[in-house]
Amino acid sequence: MTLSGTLAGKTALITGASSGIGQSIAQRFLAEGMNVVLFGRNKQNLQQVAQEHDGRACIVVGDVTAAADRQRLVQSAVDQFGHIDVFVPAAGVLTFAGVEQVTEQVLLHHLNTNFISIVELTNLVVPHIPRGGSVVFISTSITSGGFPGLAAYSASKGALEAYMRTAAVELAAKDIIVNAVAPGPTKTPIWTQALPPEILQQVAATIGPRLLTREFGDPEAVADAVMALAFNPSIRGQRIVTDAGYGIN
Ligand SMILES: NC(=O)c1ccc[n+]([C@@H]2O[C@H](COP(=O)([O-])OP(=O)(O)OC[C@H]3O[C@@H](n4cnc5c(N)ncnc54)[C@H](OP(=O)(O)O)[C@@H]3O)[C@@H](O)[C@H]2O)c1
């Protein structure tokens, strides 16, 4: 279902738009007729998403952990479109490390990208979100359970969810809607980058039976959930899980 027409002229800023879930969200918003500012490090991938949307898609190449890049991103969005109706910080990293291997370096890697840079970017974006606008964070379904090897990753997303609830309460004063989508295992490069093929096969074989669909989800399902949250003022401070039943099975 598309809402084309009703959303034309609205502007979204999406980080992680060069791959996987962020890319899918960007494509969905563009299909709805929105203006989209796409951010990531891989210029070629960003250009592929933006092509055929001249004038409505603006790409900004940069590293979300770099303060200067974050400032340039928000300034570019405002220069191009004037304001930001929907902010979706989807950029994230995931590496496997057992509980006894979670070093300060591993923790900082996850916290810097998955939490601190998002908080810093939110500080810069919020002044440019008009009343009725929204923020949709991308968490993970595993913050409510335990997943071997992902303690640092899960902790970084847990921090993000706690932050999201307070942001939802405070930013209501500016009539800004704040929520999070918590995807379960989803078919994106994050898995193939984190694990060698033979280990990934074993992990997928463990996860598969708990998914009521029996397979990893499509990033488009996450984009659908983001779309549902971005424009609904009755849903506030929620964590919407798209995990095909993994958490209940
Ligand atoms: N796939 C899943 O099963 C799953 C489940 C739950 C939650 N998530 C979350 O969904 C989000 C998207 O992940 P994905 O699965 O779509 O993975 P992905 O395909 O690997 O995409 C990750 C994205 O994050 C960007 N990124 C990472 N570090 C960055 C940095 N320092 N600066 C700028 N951009 C950076 C990447 O950009 P470049 O490639 O351009 O560097 C890429 O666009 C993440 O927050 C992840 O935690 C994924």
C-alpha cells in the first residue's frame, strides 16, 4: 500500500541508507513521494538508491561517529529541504564477542555507533523537526532476551531504547512523535559481515525454528513498521517488534 500524494513534500533523514534496513526505509519513503536525505559511508550504494529521484533524494557521505560529518549532514538536509519531518537513524554495527571477550574496545565500538552518535545526531536534528514530525529509532528484538555473542550489541540497543522512552515524553512538548522498531533476524549484509558462512549457517539453523515464518525477515517489513509509526500520533514511546514471533516461540 502506498500513501503517495499525502506524504509528498515531507522530508525524511535516514542514516544507514546505503544498505539493508536503512536502504529499504529510504526506498519506501521515496516511493511515497517524500524527499529523502540519505546518509552512509558507501557513496556508490547511496547513489544507487537516489538515482531516478532527482530533486527529491539528497545524498551525504560520511561517518556517523564523526561530529563534523553529523553537522554537515544536518546542515545539508536543512539547506536542501528546510526542515526534517521524519528522522530515522538506522546506521548500526554488530560484531560477535562472547561475554568474556567484551573488552572496552568492543563496547565502545557498539556504543559509539549504535547509541552515542545517535544521541548526538538527535540533538542536532530535533530543532529542525516541525510539530507533528517524528523520530523512529532502530533497535533490535534481542534486547528483551539473550543472544550468545551479542551482549555488547544488545547493551548498546538497550541504552537506545531507554533513551527513546524519555525522548518520547520530553519531545511531546514539541509535538514530536518518538518510537522504535525492534527487528528480529532480517536478511541484510550485517550478518554476512559479522560471521563466516559456515558459522552463519549454524546460527541460522538455530534461529530458524523459532521464527514462525521459518526464515529471516525482509527489510521491507521493517520499513512498513517505520512507516506505521512515523505518522501516528497515538503511538508514543513504543518498541514495535518485527521478529516473526522469535521472541514468543
Ligand atoms: N539485520 C538484522 O537482522 C537486524 C536486526 C535488528 C536490528 N538491526 C539494525 O538495523 C540497522 C541496519 O542494519 P542492517 O541489518 O540493515 O545492516 P547493514 O546492511 O550492514 O547496514 C548497516 C548500515 O549502517 C551504516 N553504518 C554503519 N556504521 C556507520 C558509520 N560509522 N557511519 C555511517 N554509516 C554507518 C552502513 O553504512 P555504509 O555501509 O555506507 O558504511 C549501512 O548503511 C542497524 O541499526 C542494526 O543494528 C538489524
